[in-house]
Amino acid sequence: MTIVATNKGLPCVLLPESKAGRAYRDMARRMLGEAVPLRLSAEPRGIMGFLHKFMGEA
């Protein structure tokens, strides 16, 4: 998503399907007073996350 947005000159937060866009809209809704639940990523991070994706286990 980021590469596509960069190539088109669009900010990533304006793409509706991007994680950054969803997080930005959720934050804006919270600032406006809505009760929006946190979206926590269940993906493993760091080198272990990379290895899981690389090996096809995630």
C-alpha cells in the first residue's frame, strides 16, 4: 500500500484499505468523542515475524 500511495503522490492515510488509513480514521473518530475499540495487531513482529512469514507459517 505504501509504495502505491508514494508512486501516486497520495498520503497513505487517505487509502481506505491501508492499516495507516484505518488507524488514522479511528483516531479521528476517538477525538470526536466516539467510542472506537482499539485494533491490535496479532502479527508477530521483529525477526521472528519475518521468519514466520518467510516460511509460510503465518
